[in-house]
Amino acid sequence: MRSRVWSLRTCGVLAATAVLALAAGCGSSADEKGSAGSGDGSTDSSTSASPSPVPVPTPTSYPPADGGRIKVPGASMHALSTYKHLTDYGIAQGWNDGQSAVTFAPSLTAKTSLDAFAKEWINEHGGPKVQVRQDDAVAGGKYSAWHVVDTTTDPSEIAHQFGIMFLDSAWVINVRIYVPGYPETLTEEEQQEVIGRLLASFKTDLD
């Protein structure tokens, strides 16, 4: 239950900040990331020596998720077949089951490189000691995605964030593994499969 409440609150924050930013003008840097104009190198310490809770597989090694379609401006992905639609804020969508969850939303970052986008996101969500940078992943079989893991904010969840950029658009995929899960907690191999299948289902509107 705590996980579902968290997911609902997270989607609300994502949606509210995105709507405010859109009202200020699409393409503007005046979004929730108030430090968009700050130096890109401000979080070089993001390569912390903290351990990686779950290594991310190559998404193409798994079939794409084939559950409900999750559509946000500019892109879409699919939920797992076991997921139910949890929240719908238009520009932010949340789905889950008893073991994991996904939230998908666009980002209004003003950064122009994937690495700068990642550093900005880390800096504004607790810093590198909370958001531990991992090796980049692949979404949709061809889009590079930065990857951070948070195991400290909520001990009952392993939170994986993936940031994707394409042309002048950007998105964040949030995959959360519930610990414990219901009816049982996913094994490491099962966690990898969940992440791999969700990432593999990502598509932009031009695909």
C-alpha cells in the first residue's frame, strides 16, 4: 500500500511541475529544474563508489512488454501484462502490480546532451549519494538512456530512473521494484527482466 501511495504522489508531482512548465512556455528552461542554467559539471561526483543494486541488462535481450499502451507527449511504451493502470495525469502515467511499477513522463529539461541531462536530474533529486549513476542503458533498442538507482529514499523500493533524449524532446522512465513484493519479491533475474522488457517497449512518435 505504501508503494501505491508513493507512486500516486510521484505522478502528481511530475504532472503538476510539467503543467506549470508548459504554462510558462514550451521549450523554455523555466521548468521544475530551476538550475537549468547551472554548470553541467556541478555533479561530477555522480560516479560514486556506491554499489549497483541491480545491473541493467541489454534491453534487446528481452521481448518488449506487451501490456497496456502508455502514451505521453512525443513517445509511448507498454506496461507489463500484469500491470494495472494506477494513475493518469495526461502527461504522466503510472502502472503497477504487486511487485513493481512504472511511471512515464516527459521532461522539460533545457540541457542538450544526455550527460548534462543526467547530472541536472541527479543534482535536483538528492545528489549523487542518493541517485547513484549507473552505466547508460538502451531504450527501444536504439535510444541511449542515462540510468540512476535510489535505494535510500524509500527502503521498501529500489527506484531506477532512466532519462532519454531525442531531437528536442526528453522523457524519464521510473521503474520501481517493491521490497518486499506481493505475492513475493522479484529475484535479481526477474528484476532485470522487468526493466529490460519495459525499456524495450519504448518508442518515439516517429518510430
